[in-house]
Amino acid sequence: MTDGATTAVAEETLKGGGTPPSRAPSKTLRSPWTAVIALAILLVALFPVLSDDLYYQNMIILAMVFAVGAVGLNIITGYAGYISLGQGAFIGLGAYTVGICVSDIGGSPWVWVPVAGVLAGLVAAALGVVAMRARGHAFVILTIAFLFLVQLLATNWDELTNGTGGITLPIPTWSVDYQYWPFYYTLMGLLAVSLVLSWWIRRNKFGMGLVAIREDEDKAATVGVSTPTYKILAFVASAVFVGMAGGVYGYYISFIDPLGMFNILLSVQIILSLLLGGRDTLWGPVLGAFIIEWLNETSNQEFQGGNARLLIFGGLLVLVVMFLPRGIIPTANRWIEWWRTRGKAGLAGERLTGIDLRARAAPAREAAEPSGPPLLEVKGLEKRFGGVRAVDGASFAVPEGSITALIGPNGSGKTTVFNLIGGTMTPQAGEVWFDGQRIDGKPPWQRAHLGLGRTFQITRLFREMTVLENVVAPLQGFHPRLLGADAVSGREARRAEDLLEFVGMRKYRDVHASALSYGQQKLVELAQILMLDPKLIMLDEPAGGINPTLIERIGEMIRELNAQGKTFLIVEHNMPFVLGMCNPVLVLARGQTIASGTADEVQRDPQVLDAYLGEDFRLEEPARA
Ligand code: ADP
Ligand code: MG
């Protein structure tokens, strides 16, 4: 390999790279916050002892209720990317649970607070099962519907809830000397536990899966994340402590009714707290909740609440979305980062440099004879989109240990076949067999766990994750214990680094995927699916849109992996690349397999020449890709 070749790759990797690489925020960035947070915690903790101003105690109590709500919402909205406008319902559910239990069964309201948490969790799980089929706007609407549904239930289920008459809770029995302290410190404790949960989730595999879902849910499924399980668990985690806080809140305000408890404004305030403070941050929701509660109180004082409050919150929502889309904490972090690096050529001037191609140049070899039984077998696969028969009875087999090519004109259904095999689409007819099992009907993550890895024609990385995070995100299986495992550490992280080394991308491990060039993304996506340790690797146009040197390098990697026992199924238009390396070659036209055989046989097949290669196609000598 010459130096010229290295330069060519370097140029490729720089393409589209006018922007400096965005690195993951460094640990040191958080240090200015540590002092601020510690001081704020101390202030809040000592406030009731130092001051007996009940007005502010009340404000902080309400702020903490919203904060618990917003920290919970952050799990489903900030991490997983699902916006819920029904979060306020869990406050109401918690309050009602405590209210009903106290008036029907008796005992101290405190006893029922944990029950409120359990019930909120159960309802969240049930809601999750229903709502998790919906995405985007449909999901938001479902959560609003849920809020109104519980409100309707609370209004009309008279025997249980006393309808619009509401429920009055007993007056606290402790000495007035203690003011609101029990409420105050219980809520502070709940907020602390919610924060610990939120922090714990974000740093382990569970959180990593949620972020993968936020970034690209279908892709997350193909790399082994069992998306429904993750989403339902996230929903439960986001509701349990909110339910408990709601129970305390109900006791605190001592009167609960459907209008007050299931007011959509409560949910709006929670969302607003999260957006204002900063999604996907630990402290953002807390900061936001305190600001929102202060605004809430001010507007009540200055404008007598009511419609003015609606106007203020509506207006603020618009302003935040327009001018502070990332929220206060992320924006402040950016400013701090800018301030620290200003004038220093360091980060901004740093360029992504080329991949070192000299590291390993495996000798090229002729396409090997396919051996063994089929690892993948497709029988009579059909997929229609309206009137378009994208896949129309395709049948073929991929021998174990082979590098099989799937070629054919544009629109002949190659990508659709990949989607049907990988599970991102379901066929209308036909069967897919993999490693002795029938897999059509299985969800994508189960297919990934069985050893099926695929890349996408247009690369799909988790853009907000770093390169290393992208590579450790895939999961080879599912086990509840896995959820609690560190996201990036130990043997897996080392393996991910080795794979990045293999594809020549190790030095970019801390760069955000969104800063990579197209060719670099392809390499990282390859490392990503290798993390699944797949038996079959399906590549959709691996050589498309990248320069010849990188194509050559990818060819070498495929050969090397194949020599290590990986089977490949490759869709590609670059004929020298395909014909020099693949055996057998399958030809797809109008959704049907019209030929299969060695490169030589396929090149001479009149049907193939007619449908794809063209009358006078002749590859002089199979090039060594
Ligand atoms: P190839 O990868 O061989 O170029 P595709 O599998 O992408 O072909 O597409 C096959 C046919 O199916 C094309 O006519 C395409 O327009 C159609 N098609 C693919 N995906 C969809 C979709 N999601 N919705 C509707 N039509 C689709
Ligand atoms: Mg395609």
C-alpha cells in the first residue's frame, strides 16, 4: 500500500467535513456545576430549619413535586425520545391512591405512599403496552388521551372517588412546630431517589438502549435492542416515583378532585421544566422545575392565575422551543466549552485525519468455493407496496462460509429483501430460514441475537453517540441483569476498541458519529455489527459512494473476516468488486431471483446480460477488489 493511497483515504474521510469534529463533553466540563449543585442542595436542605417562611417552603415543596415529575419524564422523553403529555396523570393517580386508601381502609397517609408508587408503575406498564406501538405524534396524542381518560374515570366513578365532590385527606397530626417539614423532606428524599435512578439508568446498558431508540429505533432493533421491553421499562421507571410524589402532594394539599389533579397544565409544567432545564441531563429537569414553579407563583400573584397562567406557559413553551431548544444546562455547557477553547486552535482546528491503511494488507485471493449447508435460505419471499411488487417470490440460499453477492438493477428489490431478512419489514408470503430456524415472524432484535448482522444502504449510526458508544450499543442477547451493566466499560469496551482498530477508526472513538464522513460512518457501522459477533453479515452497497482506496480496504476486511469464518451476503453495484470476491452470485430482477452461480456463469447468462449487465458486458479479468 502506498502513501498515495493513504492520502486518498484521508481525503475521503475529510469529505463533507468542513465542520470541526464535535467531541463528547469532557468530564472536566461538569466541574463548575458540582459546586453550584452542592450549594443548591445544601440551601434547599437547610432552608426550613433556617427560615420559617411558609410561603417559600410551600414553593419549594411544589417545585420538588414537579421536579420528581420532570426527572421521571426525562427517562422517557430525554433518554428515549418519546414525548409524554400524560405525565401529570401519575401525580393524580398517586394522590387518589393515597386519598382513597385512607378514606376506605384507614391508617396514616404515609403508609399508602409506596402503594401509590406501585400502582403508578403498574398503570404505566399497562399504558406502555398499549402506547408503545405508536410513535411520534400518535404517541403524544395517546398520552393526552390517557390523561383525559383517568380524569373521566375520577369524575364518574363516584363510589370510589366521590366524583367532582373530591376527597378530603386528614389533617396532619404532628406538632405545628414542625411546619411542613415531613412533606418537605419526604419529597426531597423522593427527588434524590429519582435522581439516583435517572443517573443509574443513563450510565448503564438500559440507558444506552433508550438513547439508541431515541436516535433510530429501527436501527436499534436490528442491533439487538428489544425495543418494546426497553420502552415499557422506561415508562415504569418514569412513573413510580412520580406516583409516590403525587401521594405526598395529595396529602399536602389535603383536598383532591379530578379537575385539579388531572389538569393538563400540570403535565405542561412538567414538560416545560424538562425542556427548559435540558433534556437528557441529570439536573436540567430539577433546575427547570424550580424556575417554572417560581414563574407559576409569580403569575398567580401578579395576574391572579387563571388564563394569564395559560398564556404565560403557552408563550414560554413557544419561546423555549424556538430559542432554547436544548435547554439551559446544555446551552450553558456549550458556552463554557466555547469559552474554554476560545483562541486555542486545539479542538476547532483539529482535523479528522486519514485511516492508516498500512496496518494490515491481507493478500487478495480468489473467491473460494462455497461449502457447507445453507446458513440462510429464503423461499418464495413476497413483499408488495400498494401495487408495486418489490419482492415477488424471491428464493435463494447463502452457503455457510461463503461471500455471496446479491446483484441486480436499481429497484429490483435488493434492499427490500434485506429488510425482510433482517426483520425491519414483514413479508406477505414466503419463509426465511437462518441457521436451521425459521425466523420470519421473529422481531429484528431476536434475529440479531441469533447472529444476523446487517448494514444499511444509507448508513445509520446513532448520531448523538460517540463512535465508541455506537460500537458498544449492540446487544448479543437480552437478560434483565444486562440492563444494569455498565454501558461502556470492561471486556465489551475493549472488544469495541479492537473492532475499531480493525476498521481503522480507533482514534475517533470519542468523536460524535454525526461528525464523521460518509466513508468513516460505513466503517463504524461495520465495527458496530461485528460487535454482535454475527454468523451472517449482510452489507447493503458497502462500496457505494466511497473512494476506490477505501473500497479496496473494505474488500480486504471482508476477506479477512470471511477467513475467520464469517459468512457474507453483499448487495453491490461495483462489478469488479463483486465478481472478484463473491461466490455464488445471485441475480435479482423485478423481485425474482433470475440466476445464481459463479461469477463466470452469471456473466454469461443471457437473462442476466439482458436484465442487468447489458449485452456487451465482459469483465476482462475478475479484478482483485
Ligand atoms: P433496490 O435495493 O434493489 O434498488 P428496493 O428494494 O429499494 O430496490 O426497492 C424495490 C422497489 O420497492 C422499488 O420500486 C421501490 O420504489 C419500492 N419500495 C422500496 N421500499 C419501499 C417503501 N418503504 N414503500 C414503498 N415502496 C418501496
Ligand atoms: Mg437498495
